[in-house]
Amino acid sequence: MMEKRYYYLNPARTQPQGPYTTTELSNMLLSGVISAATEVAAEGDKCWVPVGCVLMNQTTLPPLPSAPAATEDLPPVPGAEAPSNIPPDPLPPAPTDGPAGNCPACGQELRTEGLQLPPSCPHCGHHLRPQRDTMWQCARAAFARPFTWKGRSTRKEFWSTFLFYMLIYVPLAFIATIVTLVSIHNSVDNIPDRLGKHLLEAPGMLPAWIAIGVMAVLVLYFTLVSLAVSSRRLHDIGRSAWWLGAYIIVDLSWMGLYLYRVYEYLSNINWQLLMAIDDEKSLDARIQEIIDHVSMMNYEGWLGLLYLTVMLLGICLFVFSVTDSSPGPNKYGPSSKYPLN
């Protein structure tokens, strides 16, 4: 096993000397090159100790004088990772309240309160964030702003809005469907020989019309809410709302062209001749052929290109919707999640 080797400090205690074995240190001590109070350290150690502490068990030494107080900084021991007498790095200063950007409504400067953005602008009262960040508070804040496209909305507010909409829409849609079917059934029983517009005008259809009207208002209202919160969600990550506008334009173009192509194809079919087919298998095969052709229209020519564009834009918008908020203010307003840079 290799014998330990030691360094010692020069009289000025500024420069390590060595390395030396314990035998060499003993000879140097006896010859007066070093004293019993000279500080030594083994290779890789992090502190200096008097040489007498190292040689005490190996040679007979005179009583050790008291070692000088190590009040000044000492050089590092060669081979050590860091000197032991260097204090740790100070902790970074605690964050304090400061500017958080400008209000998207009035343009006045905003400041954080308790390191958070205030719920409303102190200058104009414009809503900035929910008072609490629960899912219900976030959703309620979004439902209360169906026409507010300016500002920013967090990821939590965006998804909470869709979650609570589905919790409201699905039960109401089920109830409206049941009411409509029951109303149609009762009206048909009352006037079995007169259908068409007479069925729609029947007194028994009033509950169905009320249910359909309520659902239409709900869908329209949520469409406005979803467009507004989607726009603010894009702003929250520094993106323009034109991403949403491009998706809507391309999607409506694809739907319009697809419906036109389907109408044009179906209008050229001789339905009387089709219904005159006696063989049930031949009729089913012909109807299936029509369905397949209508389905494949979605992937042909310009219609297929528009459909692919809609899919790609939809994927981009989904990725944007799950992206975390950008820290600090941007050109669309302050960040309610990370108000300070």
C-alpha cells in the first residue's frame, strides 16, 4: 500500500510545499526546517493540521506550542476539491413585487400583489385572473367573458371551460332529445294522416321547439366563449389569434366544398330507378356503393388538400392549448400564472 504523502505550508502560510512522506517530515522537523506548529495536510484533504498531530505516534516530539489561530484564508490543499474555509455561496435574494406589464384594456402599468397578478386592473377594473385558481373559478371567469378576445388565459382556464361545458351540455342534450322524440310521437299519434309542416305546427311540438331553442342558444353562447378563450390561450403563449382564424376559415371552406360535392353527386342519381330495383341484395350493394363514394370524396383533389390542412392546423392548435404559459408580460398583456420575468 502506498504511503501517504503530505504538504506543509511555508512560514507565510501562502504556498503548499511537498509532497513528503512522514519520515521526511520527521527529518525536516528534527533539522529545524519546519516546526511542530507547521500546518500539514495529506493529498486530497480539505483542512490543514499541525505536523505534530500527524507525527505524534511515530516519533518523540517536544511539547507542541499552541498553533496560531487560523483567522486568515489559507490556500487549498493540492488534490482537494475545494478549500474548507470558503463560505458557501449566498442564497439568491427573495423575489419581490414589481411591474408585471400593462393592462390589455386600458394600457396602464400593473404591479404584482404578493407575487401574483391582481384579479382585476386597479385602473379600469378589467378582469385579469380568477380570484382563486380552482377549476370552477377558472371556468366561471371564462363563461363571464364571451366577447373578450384581448388578454391571456392559462391552460387551466382553457381546459376547465371545456370540461364544465361538457358537464352542462351532455345532460341538457340528452333531455332535449328525449323531449323532442316524445313530442313528435304524441303529435304523430294525434294527426297520423297529416305529416310534413302540419307536424311541425302541431300544438304538441311546443316542448320540442323550446328544447331545441334552449340547445341552440347554449351552443351559440359556448361557441362565443370557446372562440374567446381559445384566442386568449394563444395569446398566453405569445401566439396570434390568427392561428384560430386560419383554422376556422379552412374548416368552413372544407365543409362547404364537401357538402357541395355531395349534393352535386346525389342530385345526379336517378332515385326512382334506384328504388325500383326489386332484388334486395342489388339494392343494398348500390346504396353501399353510393355511401363509399361519398366517403371517399373527402380525400380527393382540393377537398383532400383542405381536409389535410384542417387536420394539421387542428394538431397545431391542440399542441398550443397544452403548452404552458409564457413567463412575464408580452404584447398581449400580463401573465396571470408567471407575472414576473
